[in-house]
Amino acid sequence: MRYIGRRLLHGLLLLVGVSVLSFVFAEMAPGDYFSELRTDPRVSAEAVAALRAQYGLDRPLPVRYAAWVASVLRGDFGYSLAYNSPVGPLLWGRVRATLLLTGTATFLAWLLALPLGIWNATARGTWFDSVSKVVLSFLLAIPELLLAIVFLMLAVETGWFPAGGMVSPGPERVKDLAWHLVLPVAVLVLGMLPTLVRHVRASMAEAIDSPFALSARAQGIPRQRMLFRHLLPAAANPLISLFGFSLGTLLSASLLVEVVMGWPGLGPLFLEAIMARDFALVLAVVMLSASFLVVGNLLADILLYRMDPRIRMK
Amino acid sequence: MTRRTKIAAALVFLGILHGLAIFAGFLAPYPYAEQHREFPYAPPTGIHWSGLQFLVHGRLFGVREPGVVFLLGSDAYGRDVFSRLLYGGRVSLLTGLLAAFLSLSLGLALGTAAGFYGGWLDRLLMRAGELVMALPWLYLLLAVRAFLPLHITTVQAFFLLIVIIGGVGWVRPARMIRGVVLSARERGFVLAARGFGASDAYLIRRHILPLTLGVVLTQATVLIPQYILAEVALSFLGLGVGEPVPSWGNMLAEAQQYHALVAHGWMLAPGLAIIPVLLGYLLLADTLMAPASRAR
């Protein structure tokens, strides 16, 4: 438990560090939401200064940071100037959409990658392994951005799938949502699959070649039981770490897919915030994406801790 | 195929692809911004040998006015997609190369310093690295971009992209180089040289840096394609190189519009052009990284 506590503290400190750094960067940034206003000749410099004072932007940095932390604790995450409302309520729906998309994609990708990787590891040197290696390498070279656009194109042309968005009006909400999920999830899964299968194959191959596997085979343990009961746990450690690492790549890919496919997640909101120079919103999205990674890595740590007694000894 | 021929093949392949972009001024039949307003969204033209002229106006090929040649069709302003693809490759590939160079230089300097001197410098750099790695990389790129001016010229945008992409990417190479330096520092010949009174600068230059070469090369093959994709993503989102200068990213942004999706499939060309480039780097990276395991 001490170990988990330490990881948790580490994650929290990381988030605090990110927030301080972001604040300093935002402070040094040339221009803000109001300087975009200032490009309009009808808005005077005094009016802008008055607005800045009204929203408390003229206060010194530490004071603003303290106010921001207080507002995070209230669940507001600061005040969005572009939307003229606290940031918190804007975020939660978006967070749900992004988590739904990335969660489904992660689940499906691992569900496909584990059997495929294990199968490849047992079939090393056969034509099946070679073919799958070539196909996966090719898949790895196709950018998610292109996949997303091509899938959208297919959706528009065939009409089999909705062309973007998350919901359409009508009954059967769950079925409708699932229907909208298909294409974006497919893009993300195809994007992740090659990397995952490669790693599963590599670590399973190592487990299969290890001496204990040879002795287990000599004792006549059935193949299925051997693969899933004995070899998979032995190969699991690097895969669990990979789960933590791959989250960052997944979220990045998801940002692009969300923008292309009109999925109402954090990605499009982030882009809008940047274009409007709405720093409170930018900061909130930055913090959220960092917390996703921190939580994901924490989950991976806890899983490692459960799976591997060697970590508990340290 | 042996490792050596594989590497050579990948290098030649990549060389050709980069050459196509470098010599865009010669290979492309039109300048990137030349508009033919009378032919918006023209589909790819078939080749008719009769009208084709070679080596005209300092370019490889062209057709006699008022004819036009659009090998990959034209865009909304009647600009030749093929020409823009070549010129756009210049921007995208060059961004990848220069940003990777920047990242690796930073990584080499910081990683060597952290590994060689250790102590508080090492701890500081590794903590800073953790902070950078705490964000998903595209979110990080966008966040850094968010705090920089939006309205800038295309040339400024190009250099800004290189600095942003290269600047935030130093952590991974720095960590790997630090690892190499940590073990190199304790090698017998380094300790011996130190015993003979060699200065730190000499040790690093003569004994440590040559050992990091392998890591630097493999990291380059991993980083360059990743950075090309980063440029494409940022320009696609409207935060990178803007009109009229083409990059594969901002060209793809046009392909995403509804009518382009339905009827103008050739607008996807820049997206497809990325695939062979990534494949080339992938082959190179795979071959460099898996030397011994192939022998089994």
C-alpha cells in the first residue's frame, strides 16, 4: 500500500508541476482573449483594461494561481471568457465523450491484440506470422488522420454509418450511440493494433522460449492452459507498462479523430479554446489530459503491483 | 536479404522520396500557388503524349497553353494537386528532419550532461522530463502552440513548428542517451583516460559521444516520421503552415470538406503520400533496432 501511496503522491505532484508551468507559460504568452478583441478598432484600450480588471486578469500571478486552485477545488476550473461561464460544466460532457471513445477503443484493441499476438508468437517462422507482420507494418505506416478521413468518406458515400457526430435525434439511444461509435473506434483500434500486437508477440515469444515453459511442456500441460495460465502472466509485465505508455498516443490520436469525425470530445473543445485564446479553457483541457495519463499510469502501477510480487518486495 | 542491403534499400527509397520533394521546383509542372480558376476540382487528366512538352520553362514537363496538365487533379482554386504535393512534401519532410535534428541535439546535450555529471543536474533534468512527458504529445504540442501568437506569416509558422516540435521532443532521446552515458562513464577505457588526467570535455568528445551514435541514429529514424506526422497534424488543425504555401497537413484539411469527400477523392493524395515515407523510415528503424535477433 505504501507503494501505491507513493505513486499517487508522485502523480499529484506531477499535476501540480504541470499546472504551475502552464500558468507561467500563459503569463509569458503574447496576447490573450482580450487582445483579440483589441484588434477591433471600436474597442478602446481603456475598455479592454477595464474588462481585464473585471475578470481579475490584472492581479499578480501567485494571486491568480491561488484563485485558480480554489476554483479547481470547487469544480469550476476557472472562468471561460469565450463561453462566458465557468469551465467545469463545459468539460464534463466532453470528458464523458472522450473517455467513452478511448475506453471502447482500448478495450477492443487489447481484445484483438492479445489473441493475435499470442497466436503470432506460437506460429513464429510460419507464413501466417510473416503475412501478419507485413500487414501490421503496413497498417503502422497509415496515419490515423488519413484513416479517419477515408472512413468518413466511406460513410458519406455508402450511408452505412453516420458521417460524424455522437448522437442523432430519435429513440433507441444506446443503439444510435453504438452506431456512431463504430467508425471512430475502428480508426483508433487500427491505429493501436500494430504496436500492441508487436509487443504482445515479443514478450510472449520470450516467455515461450524460457526454460520454465520447456519444463512445463515436458510435463504435459495442455497447450491452451499453458498459454493463458502460465505464459501470459509471465509475459504480462511489459504489456501492463505498455498500457500506461500507449494511453498518451491513444489520446493524441483520439484528438485528431474527434476533430475529423465531429465527435464532441475534448479535442474539438481544445482547438476552439486555442483559436479563441481562451486560456482558462486551454489550461483545463491540459490539466485533464495530464490527469488521464496520470490515472492511466497509476492503474498500470496498481496492476503491476497485483501481478508481480517482486515489486511488493522493493 | 542481409541487414546491410535492407538498410541500403531503405536509404535509397527514402532518398528518392526526399529527392522528389527537394527538386519540386523542377519536377512540378506548375508553381504551388498558380491558379487556374476556370478548372476548379478538375479530375486527374489522362496523359496525351501529343500535347506534352519536356524541359519547358525550367521544368521537367508541361503542356502548351491553354492546355493544363493535372496529374492528380486540381483543388478548389484550380491549383495543380501534383505540384502542390511535391512542394508540400518539402515543407512536411523538412519540418520532420529539422525538428528531429533539434530534438536530438537537445537530447544529446542534456542527456550527456545528466549522465556524465549526475547529481542535482541529473535530477533536475529528469524531473523536467517527467513534466514534459506528463501530457499526451499532441495535447502538449497544441498547448505550447496555444501560448504562441496565432497570426503569423507562413515562414514564421514554419520555423515556429520546427522549434515547438523539436523543442518538446527532447525527453525521450535525452533519457536514452543518458542511459548510454551512465554505463559508458564507468567503462575501463574511460576510467583509464580519466586516470591519465583527461579533462571532462576531452572524455565526452573522444570517448562518450562516439558510444551514443547508435542510439542517436535509431532515435532519428523513430523521431523523423513522428515529427512529419506532427507537422501534418498541426497544419491540418490550422495551427501550422498556412495558405497559400502547401504542406501535406493543410492540403488534407481541404480534403476533409464534405464535397471533397463525396466527389473529389484525389484530394486525399497528400495523405497517401505520407504512407511510403513512413514505410521507409519504419523499415530503417526496424532493421537498425533488431540486429542480433534476426540471426536466430
